Amino acid sequence: MIFLVNQLAFISLILLNLIWELFFTISGEPSWLVIKSLILIIPLANILKKKVYTIHWVNFVIILFFIEGVVRCWSETSPSNIFALAEVLLTLIFFFSSVLIFKK
């Protein structure tokens, strides 16, 4: 069950970043920040295979997405700040579900 929550949070984070940076930027045009979703796609196969080592090192990358979400939630206007808040929540869900996986 915890693995499922972990995987869903990770996939949701990828989709959120894609939708956010392609359709809901401040300028109204797609942003180059959509490339950050590619960073998350690289370990996706191993996360879906439930490889704990991958979940370990992805948590270091997730921290960067958490920081970006906090900064953009604080500094940008709607709808970007709502997407940033969702990014923060998804990173927290992924991180804490990973901690529960490691505890097993």
C-alpha cells in the first residue's frame, strides 16, 4: 500500500509539472522549465519496479522540487502559486511514504 502511494505521488508530480509548465505559465507560453519533468522520468521505471535504492536517491532530487515549490508558491501569482503548493504537497507525500518504506 505504501509503495502504491509513493508511486502515485511520483507520477502525479511528473504530470503536474508537465501541465504546469506547458499550459499554465505566467507568460501564457510553454516554459523551458518543462525539462525538469524529464529529470523525474529517468528513475520512473525503477520506482514502478519498487527498487528501494532508486527511492533512496530520488529523495535527494525531490528535495530540490520541494524547495522550488516553496519559492514559487511564495513569489508567483495565481495559478502558478496553486500549482507550486500542489508540488509541495506531492513532494511531502513522496518523501514521507519513502520514509515509511525505509522503516520496513
